[in-house]
Amino acid sequence: MNLRAVWAIYKMEMARAFRTVLQSIVSPVISTSLYFVVFGSAIGSRITEIDGISYGAFIVPGLIMLSLLTQSISNASFAIYFPKFVGSIYELLSAPVSYLEIIIAYVGGAATKSIILGLIILATAALFVPLTIEHPFWMLAFLVLTAVTFSLFGFIIGIWARSFEQLQLVPLLIITPLTFLGGSFYSIDMLPGVWRTVTLFNPVLYLVSGFRWSFYGKSDVSIGISLGMTVVFLFICIAIVAWIFRTGYRLRT
Amino acid sequence: MPSIISISGVTKTYATGFKALKEINLDIERGEIFALLGPNGAGKTTLISIVCGIVNRSSGTVTVDGNDISRNYRTARSLIGLVPQELTIDAFESVWATVNYSRGLFGKPADHAFVEKVLRDLSLWDKKEAKAITLSGGMKRRLMIAKALSHEPRVLFLDEPTAGVDVELRQDMWAMVRRLREDGVTIILTTHYIEEAEAMADRVGVINRGEIVLVEDKAELMRTLGRKRLLLELRSPLVTIPETFSRYALELSPDGNQLTYTYDNQSERPGVASLLRDLETAGIQFRDIDTQNSSLEEIFVNLVRRDA
């Protein structure tokens, strides 16, 4: 295994994050704080508690998940799309690195960045609302699993995209709506029957629900199903990436 | 000694059905400077890209120092440095970071002293903290070379290395290429500047429409395919070339003061002696006489035209 190459790519990706610290860290933290102010104050004044949890605290796992999903996707998709766009991908393709090493480095870099970001948002949230984490191990497990899964997903988008517009398409049109409709800001028990059923088809629901369980021990769907679904997404992404690399799809002509 | 790169039966057909390469067979000798010439779209970059692992071939085999580029891709690729035609660098990285990154990417342990030497050799040391985006075109080209040399390759591909580069930098690059060759690095360059191949290459390959048209020792190529020109400075200008000289390939300069006779220097009867006799008989006198060998450029153009 060419560990030096993995380290070189990983280090370069992390350096990029610190170079663009405003975009990578500060901007999501400000957005999250705004969510707290707007949702916490506006809606929180009408809904005081859900399942015995104050509304402000209730939305914390959903907010972290929202940033985790969007940032994992954007970090990883940009990391592989940019060299494709400027042409410097030639160096990666001509280097003695395997596909597995490329994935470990890029996805590892993207996931690390979003995990750090998730923890920063968690710390920011602690300034606004009292937080309890009942299952810290599972909280970290969900954080890592989700970051890795959606970094892989972002990597796939980055390889698939032929333009900056396509790069933004999936996060904007699919992921953000799914996150908002996936119980980040409410419990699905609050929805009318038919919408509750529809929401069960939203994969993000399982991520948010599982993550919230790790905080408060309460969830919309059972923790086993949440974990199972997260692992299923992970394996779907791994399968797609494996196919991309086997065929050279949009990388090697 | 076996060749350092062996290309055997390599073809490339793109998804569109376009046949970029048709059955390429080529051996590159260890330590030589090989110039690959060809018009635009001939398949030069496709061939280089296949050897370097950027483009998948449709069929055939390629070995680098005996290592198959698919089965032993790690060893094969670690031996190769590539400087592509386009200036494609991550614009926001510093010179120092990007060259060290390249070294790591190719699996070499960090060696700051070596990277410093590479940057100094390419007059980039003063710019080591500069971001790539702030460098001039020539400096970016040097940076691309520094990245390719960062992992101490044994084979260096230079795809149009001096395109858009000023004369001074071109001279510097030629000197660098010669130094690398002295260190035992094999160099394969593609170029549009025929004089570059003429000045530097040990052997020349011509590729046209996806086929290798010719591979020849450069000096031998110049000798066998070269045409010679006999230049005659006339004492008094001619208005036209007399009819009696129609059997000679003669050209008259616009001012009528110079006659040029082009002939094949391999021919048994180049016709020089008879032309001079006939000129004397016709009373056409000349005050000076000169001969010129045709350049590699003319040889190249003739080959490509003949093949068209």
C-alpha cells in the first residue's frame, strides 16, 4: 500500500480546508447559529417541548446532521471535481496509487473535515441550549458513519459532474430538501398520517432519528433500523465507487 | 540491454468509434532522447497518456523497464515522470507544497534537500512560497517539470515542453534535458518545434493518423531521407528558366538572381554535374555556388504529406 501517497493527498486536502477556513468552518457555524436564533426562538416559543426535550435541544442533532451531510458532500465532491476541472487530475491518474488509496485519502480528508465541523457545531449549540449525550459512543459512531457515507456520495457526485452546476445540483435539489423533510426540526409523530408514511421513505429520517437517539435516548424509528439503514447507504456508495473505479467511469477514457 | 519502454500492438478506439491509435509498436532505448513528431491529432498525447496510465488502451501491451503497466502498475508508474502539454496545476498551492506533494504521491519519502535541488536547478527556489496562480507562464512550465522530477523518475515524458515558452527558457530546458540524459534519464518528447527534435533527439519517431510512420536514428534519417539543394548565384539575372532545363527541378528566385536545384542525395545520378555542364553550354554564368541539406522539418512535412 502506498501510504505516503494517501498521507500526501490527505495532508493536501486538510491544508485546503485550513486555507479556506472562512468557507469551511466559519460559514457553517454562522448558519447553524442563525438556525438556532430563527428556529429556536420563533418556533421554540410555540413548541416548548417534544418528547420531553426542549425544542432548542431537540433540533441540535438534526442541525448537526444537516451540516454533516451537506459539508461531507461538498468537501468530497469539490476535492475530486476541482482537479478534473483544472486538469491536474493527470498527476493522480499517472501516480502509483490504487483506487482504494485514492478513496481512503479523499474520503478520509472530506470526512475528517465534516466530523471536525460537526463537533464545532455541537460545541456552538452547547452555548445556546443545555445538551445531554446519553450514548456518546453511538453519537460518535453515527457522526463518523454518516460523514464517511456522504463523503463517498460526494466523491461519486464529483466524478459524475461535468460542470459546477451539476456539482451543486444534487446537494441543493435533493439533499437539502430531504434533510429539512427528514425530521430535523420536528418529530414525524407531529405529521398527519399520510405524510408520516411518506417521510418513512426519506433516508435522511433514519440518520437524524438515530443520531437524536444517541443524544436523548428517544427516536422516531428504532435505533436498529436507523443503524441498519446508515450501513446500507454506506454499502451502496461503496458499490458505486467500486464500479466507477473498475470501469474508469469519467476518470480514465 | 532491453529497451526501457516497450509498446506492442497498442490500439486505442474511443467510445465515439474514433481510432486514435492503430497497432502501435515502439521500443524506447535506455538513456536516449526520443522525439515523437506528428501533426495535431496524430495520436502523440494519446500514446503518452496510455503509457503513463491516464488513458486505458483498447488492446496491446506496454512495459516500463520490464514492468507491465497494468499488472505492475505501481513499479511502472513510479519510474515515469510526466510533464503534460497543458499548464494544469492547483493554482492555490505554493510551489514548495505542490512539489513535495508530487513526491509523496509517487511514494517517495520526504527529502527536502532533493526538492530544494530540483527547484534551484529550475530557478524556482526564490518562488518556493509563491502560489502557482501568481507565476508567469514560463515559471508554471518549470513548476510542472519540477513536479515531474520530484520523485526521481528514470523516464521523463515531455509533451510539447516548450510550447509558448520564450527563447531563453527554451534554451534552459534544452540544457536541463541534456543534463538529465547525462544522469541516465530516458527522455521522450513530443514537439511542434522541429528544430527542437533536430537539436536534441538521438532518435526520431513520426506518428501520423494513429500510426508510427517511421522510427529512425536522427542522423541516419537526415542522411537517407534528406534532399539537398544546390544554390547558384547568377552573374546576370534571368527572366525565365530556359526550356532546355525542363528536365531539372529548378526554381528561379523572384529577382532572377538565384537558381535553386533540388535533388536526392542518395540518387546514383543526382544530375549536378550535367546541370553545371548544361548551364555552361547555355552561357548562363554563376559567381557563387552553395549546397544545403534539407531540415528535419522538410523531411517531416514530406513524410506526413506522402502518408496523407
